[in-house]
Amino acid sequence: MASSTERSKAVGALPRPYVIATILRLLALVSLLAAVGVIAVIWLHPLYSVFRWDEKLPMSGVALAYGVAVAAVLYALALLVRYGYHTALNIHLAERRHLSRASAAGAADQARAEPALARANDEVIALLREINENTLLAEPDKGRKRARLAETRRDRMKTEVEQLIAAAKWPAARVRLEDLQADYPEDDEVRRLARQLDAAVKEHQDIDIMTTGEQIRGYMSLGLWDKARETAQRLAERYPGDNEAQKLQTVVRMEEQASDKEDRLRLYREIEHLVARKHYRDAKKVAESLVQDYPGSPEAATLRGQMDELSRNADIEVRREMENRIIEHTKLGRHREAYDVAVLLIEQYPDSPQAIALEDQIGKLRERAGVN
């Protein structure tokens, strides 16, 4: 495979097309001038004096068409040459950039690989030196060295556990501590680390439960019961043995039930107030909302037996309003509006007393409204 340097040398300079493009444009101009010259000869030279003007005109048109066509082709070729040059130039520059980046990336990879290779070589040399030293040591010296290495390993593991506890990485700290306990079960320092880890987890648990509890109460105050339930459930699953974490689920459920009851009673009192003021349409809408949102509540069961009466009264209220609008429009001379309301009332409530009374007057209302 050729190197990047060899490939960059292969990408040479591109020939410039400006001379060719200029020649083509000049030829296009010459073609136009030639067409004009031919036309001038046709009209001015004595040789063509025998031709009439209606014969000279088509000949001039043909000469002009040929001249313009040849000039257009030559000019298009000049543009094509320049466009081809710029396209090739862009490809040329893109290839050079690609080769430059590839060369830089290769140098960077080599620079990164060299330290790693040097470290690996140093580690191999150090290991071989240690093997050589161990081979030459006497048995008592080998024992002392093993004890020193074991102590160094224990100190390093203790430091790692302390760092993991400080970083709140409880699972990793627990795993590392279990390795320590397996190797040094009677070590007082290992027992101290176990107590430190348990205390840190307990402290973190208390803070987590307190913070999450405040978040849940915030959700409840805003009426976001779905979020409150989900957060309480996740907290209970996170700390299955903690009574406070388990109790929050019950608190959310009881608060939601109390809020639902308060909301139902508020809606029911609003319905009673609207009925007392004979606003049956609004009372019907509120009742339908209560039955839909709380279908299993006692209030919904009571309202289901009253919905027919509310619907009848609401229809009566609507018909009376429409009747009053017809009268008001008629008084003000708005006969077309009065007629439209009357037709709507008859269509929606054909069996009502208002519709029956209007059937005798609809012809007169139509005549006043000017409707054919």
C-alpha cells in the first residue's frame, strides 16, 4: 500500500482552463459577428439586389439563427470547461485535506502508542528484575518480603474502600470490603471500615428518604397524584426494610382519597347552588363531569338518578332562552335573526310547546325576514 506522502505526491497540480475558455468565448463572439456580416451582405451587396425583401428576410433569419446557435454552443462549452475545472479543483483539495488528516491521525496514534509500549516494556523489565531478585533471596528474606507485600496490598485496599465511601459509591465499597474481610477477618481496621460503611449508608438513606418525602409532599400540594404515587413506590422499593419509606405510600393514598372527597363535595355543592338559581344547563355540565371523573363515588350514584330531571330542566331553560331571543329580535326589527332562531328551535325541539306555537307563526316570520 502506498504511503500518504506518495499519494499526496501523486495528486499533482491541475491544468488551468482559462486560455481554452477565453478562446471559446472569442469564437462565440466571432460567430455572432459573422452572422451579422452575412445579414449585412444579404441586404447591402449588389449580388443580392435581384431578391425581394420578403426573400431576403428568411435568408437573414437563417443566418442569424445559425450564428446565435453556434455562439451559444461555444459559450456553453466555455462555461462547461470552467465548471469542470472548479469541480476537479474541489475534489483535489478535498483529497489533500483527507490525506493531511490521515497523516496527522497516524502520527497521533503512533505518539499515543509509543508511551503505552514503553510502559509495557518497563513493566516487563520490572517483573523480570523482581523474579531475578526473588530467586536470589534466601527463604527468611522471601518470607519477610511476602509479608511486606501483603501489608502493602492490605493498606491499598483499605485506602480504596475509604475513597469509595467518601465518593458515596456504596456497592463498589461493599464489594471491596468483602474482599478485605475474606483476607483479613480478624483485622480491627477492617471492622472499623465495615462500621463506617454501614453508618454512611444509613446516613445517606435517611437523607434520601427525607428529601424524597419533601418532594412527594410537593407533588401532593400541586395535585400531581400520579407523580406522588410513582415517587413513593420507587422509594419503598429502594428501601424495603425502612418503615418511613413504606409509610409514605399509605400517606399518599390517604391524602389522595381525602382530596378526591373534598373535590367531589365541592362539585356537588356547586350543582346544588346552580339548581337553586335555576341554572340547569351549567348544573348538568358539572354533574356530567363529576360522574365521569368519580364514577364509583356516592355523589355520582345520587346524581345518576337525577340526570333525567336535570336534562329536562336544561332543555326547558334553553327553549325559554331561544323564545326570549325571538321576541327580542322581533322587537328590534331583526326579523332574519328571529326567523333563524325559530327554525332552529323547531328543528331541535319539535314536540315542545314553543315549537308547536311557532309553527302557526313561522310563515309570517319567513315573510318578514324576506326568505323565499
